[in-house]
Amino acid sequence: MAASEHPNIIVLITDTFRRDNLGTRAVRPVRTPALDRFAANRATELTGLTMSSFPTIPHRTDFASGRVGWPHYGWQPISHSTPNHIASLLAERGYFTQLICDCPHLFKSGFQVGFHGSYQHRGQEGDLTLLHMNDPVREAMPRAKTRLSPETLGGTLIDLHMWLNDIRAEADTFCAQTAQTTATWLERNYQAGPFFLWADFFDPHEPWDPPEYLVRRYDPDYDGAPMLHPNYGPADRYTEAELRNLWAHYAAESELVDRHIGRVLEKIDDLDLWRNSLVVVMADHGMAVGEHNCCGKSNITDDDGRFWPLYPVLSDELCLIAGNAQAGPVPAGAQLDLRAQPFDLLPTLSELAGVEIAPPQPLQGRSFANQVMTGGGSLREHVITAAHARPAAATPDQLPARASTPFLRTAEWGYAPVGPDGAPQLFDLAADPRAERDVAEANRGTVTELHELLLASLKEYGADEAVQALWRAPGSGTAGGSWARDYLDR
């Protein structure tokens, strides 16, 4: 690649793909041969990237804008949050831009605006397309075992998904369709450039409906009702066998995503795009399937009174960067232990590509391009994963009931200012990377120091007084207020 040229930028996002799915890290291993090869042979893996704003749309807004959203807003259209948009910024510098997705929320949140081309495979989760009301909506799994809200046409999310989508073979699955569309697009555009391609795979977000022959690899002896969708509540509502089968469906869906993202990576290889492209594979967040007695990523079960901190099982993010930056090849097979967050990726990719962008709002992210290319250095002393929360007017010092609460990390510690019962929690991450053993009682001084870091970050990011006051000495949950939990809050 000539020094004067800018590389293509290809970003492949997968939703709800746990970072510990890769390799042999997981307590319950998942087969991910394509991404394991990509990490070993092509990419630098960011082992310290953590989600900033929770959940799906706030995450993508952070990535697309280079700004951190959780102190200011929750789930809303990107144009309501910021004028910054990676596609527009790159288009201003001569890139042509394309969005391909099956994530049902991107078009509804206006992410396609700013792209030259945009395409969506519809029908994921609660995205109703062509109804066929002559056919009854049938119960796909026991209601006591699944998420009950929202309910439409008398069916839960999993009922509607199985009714609406006629998935009879692997080629019918959404990740297979999105991968094929992406591969075809690359064939039709690889000789032009530079281009920015964002392909967004909603899987392995629930519902988990991979081919059952893949599920049987993980759970060969189960003979009960298939567990296709978590309850977004306590894990102990499942029997041991049901919970194992729920995990098997998640694992099989993750394996399927690995396979089809692998098809896209093969096409990049076929077209010899590594020499003039940066390629990023990333996830937004993980998923609890039993950890901390939780199933899901947030608590929307009315009779579970716990707060749900954004523990590492949720906030760890997969991120692999490969290809050819303007300064040369990205190191292959490397691991970069760097505390960074999604809003750092826009300045990083811009610097790696040698593109000087001019965002309408100043970037809050910091580039770690030099660290990627040299394999060393630091970026942030601490990082925070959080959902936007607002108290009720009548109780300004009280957190909303069942809220997803922040998780702050330093090199040594993980800190939840509001644990499940409202008390702060502290974890020694070197000895306890999954944050399973609370050591707050024996380290009260550290708890105080980390809480001050949280409050200082709110000031640094310009949070308004109501949000700052909410976290100064957070009280117990009430029925009032709001927090950014999922698409219901739009």
C-alpha cells in the first residue's frame, strides 16, 4: 500500500458474543475455530477492552461517535445523542460507506443515515415483518422459563421469532444471510476504494435458535423442552439440566457466528484485501448464563429485586484488529493488555488509517494506534461500564429498581458501587477475573478511593447535577426513575 493511500476499514460487529468464547479461556468452552485462527495468524487482540455505555445502541453510539454516552443518555436514536457519525466523517475524507446488518435496532435508531448504502435483513428478535395471521402464534418454550416482555399478538419474543421466521436449514439463519450479503458486497466492491464497511451481526443475541444438531454437540442427552431464550432473571428458576441446555443453545449460536464471520474473513483472504484494509472484529458485550445467579444481561423480572452490576461476564468485549495500517501491517498473533473502551476506537482507526477526521463534537476517545503497532504502553488508568440512569423526581437520591449498575476497573480492582443488595462490592481481578468473591469488607479504604474515581469521571464527562447526585451516595432501589436496559426504553 502506497504511503499516500488510505486503507479500507472493515468492521464486523457481533452482538452478545462473550470474550471468553475464544480459545480455551471459558469454563464451558465454545468451538470458535475461525476466530481462534484469526487471532493467532492475523490479528492483535485487545484483551482489556471493556464496554463503556450499556447496552446495544448506546454501545454502538459510543463507537460511532468517539464519545461516551452513559452519563448523558440511554437508548435513543444516534442523532439525538451526537452529530458525530463514523460513516459521515469518513465519507468527508473520500471513503464510500456501506452498512449491512441484521441487528433490528440500527435502522430504528437511525444509524443508516450517513452511509452511502445501507441494507438490513429483517426479522430478528421482536422485528415483525410480514404477518401470517392464519397460522396461530404457538408457545415455543415454557413461559416460566423465558422473558415475558414485550408481548405482542399473544406471544413472547421467542414465540414471535419462531412463528415469523421459517428457519429450516443453516443457510436460512440470520448470521448466514448477513455473512453471504457481506461477502457478495466485498466481491462487487473490492477493486474500488477506499471504503468503510460496517457489517453488524445480531447473533448470538437471543433468541438462540441454531440448528439442533449443533446444540447436541454441547448437550447430547437432554430430552426436555429446548431452552431457546433466557428469562432475564434468576438462573435458579431453571433446573440444572435446563440451564445446561440454555447454555448449549447459546454456545451453538456462538459457534454458528464464528463459522459465518469466518466466511467473511475467507472472502477478505480470497480478494487479497489484507494488503490494503484494516479489519476489526468486535462484540458489544457478553451474556450471563448462570453466572451470579443471572440469565440475561439485565434484570427485567418484576419479582427479582436485585440490582445487576455489569460484571466482567457482561462488560468484557471481544476486539481483534488486523490488516494493513497506513504505517504498515498490524502485528499478527499479538495480545495487547490495554484498558480501553469503544469510544477510543474511532480515533484509533482514524490514526491507523492515516485519516484526519473533523467531528462536529470533540472526541472524548483516545487513540491507541501507537500501542497497537508497537505492542506496548498504556491508555487509561481506569475504565467504567455503565447504563444511563435517572431517578424519579420525588426520590432524586434513589436508584431505579433492578437497575444495571456500573462496574469500574483499574489494573488491580473491579468495583461495583451498587451490588445486588445495594451495598458496594470489590473484587481482586488478578486473583478473581470473573468477579465472584467480594472483598469490600476487608478493603474499605480502596472502596472509598474507587468511588471517588467514579465521581471524578462523571465530572470529567460533563454529567449533569442530577446524575452526579444519584451516584454520590446511591440509595436503595425504588419503582421510579429509568435506566437504559434494552429497546423497550426507546
